[in-house]
Amino acid sequence: MPIEQRVISSSKIGAKNAQPAAGLKAAEEPPAKGKGKRVKLLVLGAVLLVVLGAAAAYLGGVFDRGAAAEPSAPPPPTPGEVLAVEPVSLNLAGGHYLRIGLGLQLTTDVHEAPDPSKAVDAAIALFSGRSIEEVSDPANRDALKAQLAEQLVEVYEGEVMDVYLTNYVTQ
């Protein structure tokens, strides 16, 4: 004779929260849909943060090394001796003349006094032929002096860093 097993339950058939009968294991319920996705997103976000942090550290190191490889601006030159240049007379427009004397501010890198004829030549080229009003005006004189200083820095290749007007007479 076959043995018949019956499950006896106090709940109705098809009820959602039915308790299993004693001795029978209840089937495990699948996790709620939202919890599994949330855990996956948190893990994915953590991995993404680690990858981005590593990339930022690597690129930051690359940029820092690139900045270190770039030469920084050279320090300003240190003033050394002043080389006095004998005054010279220059012809101005209208029959006037300018007597100009220069002092060349050398850098400490200079070991021998440079040839002053380059400075005289640059001054003749810059001041000759100008009107007496142009060279007498203090604002124009300062502008011409600044322009001469720039030219002398180039001509003397960094040995001269500034120029002083030691003699400046117009007639």
C-alpha cells in the first residue's frame, strides 16, 4: 500500500504569507530587487573612485615632472661695477648738439671690462637727428634712456644690465 503524505496548514491555499508546516524547510525568498542593484552600484562606484584616484595620481605626477623639466625664469642679474664711458657730442636737428656721457651697470658675471664703443654707437644711432625739444623733455629723455638700456642688454649679451646718463647737455 502506498503511503500518502499530507501537508496540513492553517492558512488558506494560495495565501502569500503561509507558514510552512513543521518539519518542512521553507523555500528561501529571493532578495528584493532594489537591494541587489544598490549593492552592485556601490561596488561599481568604489571601483570607479579607485581608478580615478590612480589616474589623477599618475597624471599629477606627469604634470609635476613636466613642470620641473621646464626651465624656470632665470634669476635677475646681480649688479657689479659701473663702467664710465667718456662723454661724446652728437648732432641734433636744426644745428643743435647733445653732449652725452654714459655709465654702464655691469653684472657680477663680467670679469673684464667690455668695449664701450658698442654703447657709444648705440647712443649715436638712438639720439642723433632728434630735435632739441625731443631730447630736452624729461619724459622723452627717460623713454630714450630705457630704450638705450634695452639695446645695450642685447648688444652686450647680458653683461650690461642698465645704463646711467652721467653727462647730458644740449645746445
